[in-house]
Amino acid sequence: MRSRIRAFVVAAVLAGGGILGGCLDQDSPSALNGLEKQISDNNQKGYQKIEEGAYEDALPFLNKAIEYVYKLDPELKDLKREVERSELIDSPFNNISWAYNELGDYAKGLDYIEKSLLILPNTDVEYVNKGNALNGLRRNEEALASYKQAVALNSRSESAIYGMGLVSYEEGDYEEALAQFKKYLELVPSDTDAAEMVIDSLLALDRDEKAVKFADSFFKKYEDSYEGYMIKGYLLEETAEFEETERFYKQAGEKFPDLPEAQLKLGELYYDNGDYDTAADHFNRLLNKFPDEPEVYTWLIWTSSAQGDLDQAEAVYAKSPDAAEIHNAMGNAYLDQGLYLESLPYFERAIKLDPADETGYIYKLKALDWGKRYYRCVEFGQKLADLAFSHPDIPWYIGQCQLELENYEEAIPYFEQAVHLNPEDYESLAQIAYAYLLLEDDAKAKEYSNRALKIYDEDSTALYVQSSLEEKQEPLGGRVRQFFLDNYLYRKSGDQLEQALEKLKQPGLSVEQIGRTINNAKLADDRFTFAIYGDAYDQMTAARDDNITYKEKGNTYYFAFDSFTETTDDQFIQLLDRIPNPEDKTLVLDLRGNGGGLSYSANAMLDVLLPDLVTSTIIYQDGYTSSYYSDASHTGFKKIYIFVDENTASAAELLTLGLKTYLNNVTVVGRDTFGKGVGQVVFEDKRNRIIVYVVNHYWNVKQNNIMNAHIKPDIYVKGNKLDDFMRAVK
């Protein structure tokens, strides 16, 4: 699981460019006819908005300018060939491309700049904007070609040269990157982004001494400005000991006492070094000095979160300005405390304030994923379909949520998009392999697991896929036999289980023969180990995602569960989130006749209904134990009623006991439960249409197991009609 936003490419901003495209004759305004004036006026207004950084606000003006272009020259609307026109006609297309690039919508940026390039003559600015769009889409080879075309038109095109350096660095050609960034610095000597890229390139080439020499030279040249200290500090953070870097940033702070950037660096250093108390003291002093500086509030919130002090983070947030970075920091503080749903409003506010910043989208998707809100995660991801993002974590989280919902085919394109954005993303490659494994496409599963392991040979998911593929080479009967021997809870040394399973070693067994062998091998009174195959398998899988009955009446919300399958918890959570003000409502969980199923599914439901605690502990045949935990984020109800009977067993009893143990507003209604404190593990072969459920663990809640002991209701009911049970609900 991705615990934080991953750094995947160089964090650098490519400068785009616009074309003003004003009057045909500056001395003769009448030279413009009505449509031309509308084009010019709207284009200039859009251009000005871009210059101000108001990219969204620029779009209506530029779209209006383009609308007038088409009225003036209808041929351009479906333009497929090169034509010659004035700069007035050309510039709105270039400028809107620039705006979309700045907003991160590189696909639209590319569409508009390609039309702009069909309108001759072309300029280096247009080729830079095309290169930027292609670079944003990770089409680096094409981006490089476009930057070269810009340089061919203007050998001093700063943005093109910088773009060539960045693409070269991303492609691992550090020598070429170094040459381009040095060339750029000849044109813009004080640019700190380029200076940092020179240092990064030298360090990537293992030329540490030259990196130090370059930083010292830059510092000497600009020691009277913060830029010099910035580059020297950047180098020290990469190469020097903490104490040396600390002394340098103290020196920078003394030299620039009124510059927030210079003052913040020392606190950031303490934070990065894990010294949160010292960092907090430093940022608090800065807050008194720079009360209007958003970055100070942001760092204080991050530091309070790292200290585990959510109250302090909230106190800082309460007096902070309305800035996207601050909302993201506060949302992340809630994430750190396991308050996933509570974090969402902060990320949503950040997105509203700065829709071009991808951080809020990533954090919101992460919160939905970690909070097990997979349906909401997918829905939010689908709303982002028309936007072009540069960070691979956005499609990764959407793909992960699709995977959790068992939408394997739908998950794959998202992981592929993540790999497109970061070809070294072995996690996404491994998830693609896993999805293909579950889809029974073994060739694709092998291909993608090999690709993942080529990048990182210890990736656990890719290794699992490879191991599973090797096992699938064995006959079906042999695989079922080994699965049963590895997992069956009631297996004892010296028993006759292996002998009972001996038949499964025979090749060419039908699923009917395998199923009968399993049913004969299990203990006679074990009703929770069984095989389903053939037509019964088809019926079961068709109904697997439809095992919840949901009704609402007034303030009472009723759920009935037939069993606990892979997606029962997801369906329940999706419906649960639709209940308004649950703290004022009554929840009814009808578990009558529910023989159980997957303990994981029951524990996931406990997670959303309980605060931060251990929901249950699993005990395996060999004595090994593992625990399920609920997060602090949970949905509370005024009252909870649970309906049970003599056929309520296993995972259904786990859910009942978990809620009854930890909450004081739970009433159990009905009759004594079955008393089977065990859970199952599943073997499934879709191709052969067989599934085997095997009891493989005991479970307890707070060291309490109801094996053969039953759960006794608070209110007894004799009849079986729903109305008989509902009378207890008050």
C-alpha cells in the first residue's frame, strides 16, 4: 500500500508561452473589423489572465476568441492541412494550449497546439507549448523533437532548452541533461530550478566533487541574495552531515531575517530529521513573525500531525488563511490519525481552491481507499476521467479500488495509465499481473509479473503471481489436495486426512470427483467445509454480489445478509454511507440463517462501525495468530439491533459478538446462535468452475470465542416472521 505520495519524476515547471496577437495595425484601430476586434479583445483578456496565473479564468475569453475565429474563417473549424493566416488568427489556439498545460490538462493542450501549428507561420513558442504538452503526457521522445524544432527556430529559446534538459534527465541521459541545463544557465544565470537540476545531474553521474564546486561557485556569485543560499543548502542536504547543514541554514536565517523562505528552511530540516519538537518551536516563532504566510501554518500542521497532536493541528488550522496547501495539510493530519472520512472535506476544499494542484485529488483517493470506501473511490475517479493528470498515484488508487471491488478488467487500464506516467512503477505492473491472474489470463499475468520483478525482484505481489502460475501447472486435484492439507483447521498429526485425499493425486479428475473427495475427507460434523462446482457454482457466483436486502422506514435502516462474501462488506458500506445523520438513526442487522462466510468481510464491517481497536484475533492450526483492527474513523448509530437464530454462525457470530462487546447501544434479538467460532479460506478455479471453502481458523473477540457456547440474545423471540423480531426495535 502506498503510504504517501511518491516522488516519481523531477519536480520542475516548464515555462510555456503565449502570443498576444494584437491589432493588424497599431496606428489604425479601424483596420480591425468587428469580428477581428472581438478576437483581439478576448485573446488579450485571456492572455492577461494567464500572465496573472488565473488559468481557469482565461479559458472563457480564449474560447470566445476561438469562436469568433471560426465565424471569421469557417474553414479553420475542421482544419486538417497547413494554411497561412495572421498572428491574430493563430494566437488564441496557442494561448489556450498554454492555459491547459498550466492546468495539467495536457491532452487538451496538445489538441489546441496542434491546430495552432497548422496555421502558419509557426514560432518557437508554439513548439515549446507542444513539447510541454507531450512532456506532460510522458511522450518524451516526441517532446524532445518538438523542443528541438523550437531551438531550430530560435537558438536562444530558454524554455525549449530547459525542456530538452528535463526530458533527458527523465530518460536517464544525465550527460545530455547536464549540457542542456548549463546552456540554459548561460541564458538565465540566476535560475535556481536549473541550478538544482545541474546538481542533480552531477550527483546522478557520481560527480559529487563537481556538484560541490558548482554549488560553491553559484553561492559565491549570488551570496548577497537568497538564491545563492538556496542552491548551497540544496547541495548540503544531499551530501553533508546534519550539523553542517543546520549551521548553514542558521546563517541564512540571520542574513535574511525578513524572508520567510530563508526562515522556514531550518524548521524543515528539523522536521525531515525527525526532530519534531524543535521544528514545532521554530515554526511557532515564525508564526508570530509571519502571521500571513500560509507555508508557516502548513508546516506547523504537518509538525503537529507528526507529533500525534491533532488538537494542536486543529488550533493552528482555525487561525490559518484559506489556502489549498493548508487544507491538504489538515486533511493529512486526520489521515494520520485513521480518521479517513473526516479528512475528506479538507481535501475537497483544497481541490476547489486549486483544481490544478493534483495533491488534493491524490489525498482524497487515498482517504477513500484506506477508509474502504471503494465504490466512492471509483465514482470519484470516474469524474476525473476527462482530466489529464501527471501523477501516477491518481490512476493507481482508482485501479486499487476497482481491484478491491473485484472489477479486475476495469482495474487494469488504470494501472496501465500509472505505468505510462511512471515506467518504473513496479507496484502497478504487479497489480496488473494479479488482475490478469484472477481473470485466468495466465500469459498476461506472467508477462506483467516478469516486468515488475525486472524492476524490483522482491515485490511480494509479483512473486505471489509467479508462484500461483507455477502451481497452476499442476493437475487441479493435486492443487486442491495441497490447499486442503495446508489450511484445514481440524487436521491432526497421525490422522487419516492424507489417505482420504489420496485420490486427488490422480490426473484427469472431474470437479464432481474432486468435490465428493473433499466432502468425504472433512470431519462429519464440519458443516463449514464444502465444495461447490458445476451448475451450483454458476448459480452461486451469479448471486454472490446480491446477498444483501436493504430497507428503510422512518429512522430505522434494515439490512439482511445471507452470507459474507468477498463484496458483502463493500455493498454494506456503500449503502451505509447513504444514511443521513446516522447518529440519530437505528440500525438493524438481520443475520438469521446466515451461516457465515469470510471473516475478512465481517471484520471490514466491524471496522466501519467501531472506533480504533482490535476487532478480532485469528488463531490458525499451527498456533500462529493475527489480528484485525478498526480505524478511528467510524459510523455511529443511536441504536443497533441484531437479529439472530440457531442458524446464525461463524462470521455472522463474529459480527454480532464484535458489536455487542465494544458498543453499549447494541441489542441482540432472537434465539441462541449456532456457536461456531471458526472462519474459512477459499480456493477457486473459475476455468473449471469449482470453489472449495475450508475452515482454517478460530477467532475470538477480546479473547472470547463462542465455539459450542453460543451467543445468547438480550430479547428472545420464538417465531420466525420478521414482524416478530421487529417488535423488539424501539
